[in-house]
Amino acid sequence: MRIAHAIALGAAVLIGATGCKDYLSGPSLGGNNPNAVQGLKDATSLYVGLEAAQAQNFVSQFSRWMGEYTQQTAGVSRQQAGYDIYVVGPTDVDGVFSSFYAQNNAGGGGAADARNIQIFAAAAHDSLFKGIAMVWEAMLIGETASIWGAVPYSQAFQPTTYPTPKYDDQITVFKEVETTLDSALIYLNCTPNDVNTASTNIGPTGQIAGVARAAEVIYSGRTPSQLKAVYTAVAHTLKARFYMDQATVNASAYASALAEAQQGIDSTGDDWNWYANAALVPNAWFAFMGARGDNNPGSAMVDLMKARIAAGLDVDNGRFNFYFANVAGKPCVLSGTALMPDSGCTGNRPGGNSVLPHGEGNSSFFAFNNLGSLNAPAVTFAENWLIVAEAALQTGNAGLAQTALNKVRSNEVYGADAIDGTPLCSPKCAFAPQKVGEVATLQNIMEEGYIDLFATPEVYNNYKRTCFPWLAAAPASLSSAVTRANIPGRLPYGLTAINADPNTPNIGPTALNANQPTACPTLTYSSTPAAW
């Protein structure tokens, strides 16, 4: 059985035409449930576990790979130095790839639990909770397809019927994810009377028999009606994200993305940020840097930010010294000669390779080293309106592209932190507005995204689509000055998937996903244009 997909691609239309109650029903929670959720009274623990597990998954090694591959960060020691030059294999990736699915066990914290929550929600006639869980499912599966290409979806979460699920091609997965989000939007906007006369549609918050239930961590404190509104906006932003991921092979996807993003997140206060609390579940970057410290700022990120300030495109609005610091942990000087690429605070080239031009870094992280309660961004206002800017530009509406870029540059935010006492965060971490009026070229839009979406997978996905910013691939060794031709277009599949499922594709390290028909141009540090 495939909750939300049993009606195939026409699900959203049929639900809308006949009312939510006709489809808001599901299997019993007894022995016939293939995902083994029997024994739980409701979905509260599953949902909290899903939120906690994915906060760790997205902000831990997955985030480090995304930063290393796009040279926002640099692995300079132990395994990270190898990862930084793409020495990443199935064993390394195993935990991350598995975490997106978390097998089929209740409490695994992956997409399987998002499906399990839908089972509970259907049984309880709670369309709000079902819609939210469908948003989570789509976000996780869509992100998995963005990074790995072909992944299981049509036969996923059905271990009895499909113990070794097939891998659906990437574009098919994106289309199915769009359908899941269409259905989610309908369930989110059902009213109680559409569902069941006794339904209260409380979702993961509200009260049961007078007892408060607070399973919503991402948007903690919001009422059911507020959750309906914010997850509706998130669903539209995610639809826009995954349309953009198809645009290289389907030009009409730009128009679809534009239409969705204009209904997406419209306030920085509605950003989806990954929960962290230094005393309970610290930010995974903070925990890693405290225990290992094997990463430094990446040269491309540092040099690009400094160059934009030096050229007058950006002002020093506080963001640079929120991300980075000098080696003593103090603020970097961002004026005069310190803005030169080989002066002041500098980043590391891939692998900390001192043979490459100014490859020895002279800086550290501020936020990742000091903010254990930093709620890192996941799905945000900035991403949404940069999608509007790019999609508008690609569909011939330069005026709207300019308006959207100005809107992002007037609302400069990165995550939130209500605990650590950082003056910039109260709780969202906000910076002074950037100059508006910067021409909304594709390069400027992508560079804004590169800076604003720091250490998120969307920077990698944006680069693969547009080849901005200008990056040189890492050399083949830590002592070589000869850079490779291309940055990898995907991560390898995890070892468990390879060993357990014969349907796992056999793909080499230079393979590209279907939505990246050609690799980005080969750049070096002396080419025209020169890599950052």
C-alpha cells in the first residue's frame, strides 16, 4: 500500500473533487501494518523522533560534504581532508543515505516514519497531521533524489511486497514528489467537517482530552491554524525547489517553479530551521568542531564574500563575521588590504592544499565553533525568493527577478538561536540589509544564494544547475597543484543499499544525475573566468 499514492497521479484532483473524508482513512494499526507501528498510541513520539533525527542528518556529515564539494568549507584533517578531494565511498555514505529512509522501522526517524505518521493521522481523521507528514516525506525523498539521482520511491516502505525495491529514475521521483505535495496541500487545507464530524484536526500540537501535546519542534508554539498556514507555504516552496531541480531537462519547469514560489514562504519568521539546543541536542556542526575540528572555512566562500565587499556589491553587514573569525576567534577585518584574497582572514583550498594559490587558510568558524544552539536553515524565505528571482529571469521577467532579489537582500537572515546569547540572534539571526538595486543577473542571484544558504544542500544543487559560483575542482591529491576537470555531480550510494538491494544502480564516481546533462565547465585558478 502507498498512503497518498494509492490513487496514483490523479490523487489531488480526486480528493479535491470528493472531499477529504473519502480518502482520509487508512489501514488498521494492527498486525497488517508493514511498517510495524502497532503498540504506539499516537504519532507523537514518531514525529518528535523524525524532527530530531533529520536535524542531525542534515547538519552533520551531509552538510560537511555539501560545504566541501562547493568549497564553502574545507576538510583539512583526517577523513575530512580526503572527503574534500572527493575520496568518498559507499562505506562513508552509508549512514547518511540510510538516514533519509531509516529503513522501515517505527522510530527510525526517516521517510518511513513520515509514512507511518500518515497511517496514524488517517486512522484519527486528522488531515492536518497527515498533510504535515506528507510534506516531510516529500522533502526527504526529493532531497535524496536531488543528490543521488535514481532512488527507491514507488516501491519504498513496502518491505513485505517489495523487500528489494526498484530505483525509480530521478525525474520520475521528482514528479511523484510533486504529486505528494499536491495531496499534502489538500489535506492541510481540509476543514474538520470535511474529515469527520468529531475531528479537531489538531496535528502535532493542540490538546487531546485536555492534555497539551507539543510534538511540533520546528514551529514550536504555533496553533493548528498557524501550522496549517506555515506548512502550506513550505509545501509551495518545496514544490518550487523540486521544479528547479528539473529545469535543466524541462525548460517549462521554470514557470512551474515561479508559480509555486510566489505562494511559498513570505516571511523570515516562517523559515524551517533545524532545532538544536546545546544542553540537549547541540547543533551537529558545533558538536563536530568541538570534538574534532577537522574543517576550516573554504577559500572560495571567503574570497567571494570579501571580493563582493571590495567591489562595492555588498556591505559588511555582519554576516561574514557571523560565519567566520580569525584564527584567534576574533572578528576579521573587512577593509583595505584585508579584503585581498591572500590577506587578512583567508580560507583553505580543497584539502588544505598549500601547493594551490594561497591555499593555507588563516581563519576559523565563528557560528560553528561557538553556537551550540544554532538552528541551521533548511527551507527558507531566502531560498524561496531567490527561486522567484532565478525563475523569473529565466522566463523573461527581469522586473520580477529584480524585485525578488531586492526582497532577499532587504531581509538578511541565517537560522535562529534563542539560547546562546549572540546579539545578532533574537531569536532569528539577522544582519543589516544589503544594497538593493544590484542587477538581477543569474550570476548575482546565484552568488547571493551561495552566501545566504551557507552549508545547505541547495548550494550544491544550485551549482549543478547553473555552474555558479566559479569553482575549480579539487586536485587528485593533497600535494598536487593540478585540479581535476569537474566537481562530482552526486554522492555514491550507501554500502547497505548496495549489498541488500540488487536493484541499486552500479554507477561510477564520475557519473552525473539525469538533471545534470553536462558537467560544469572546467575552471582553474588562472582560467578566464578564474575560479574563486
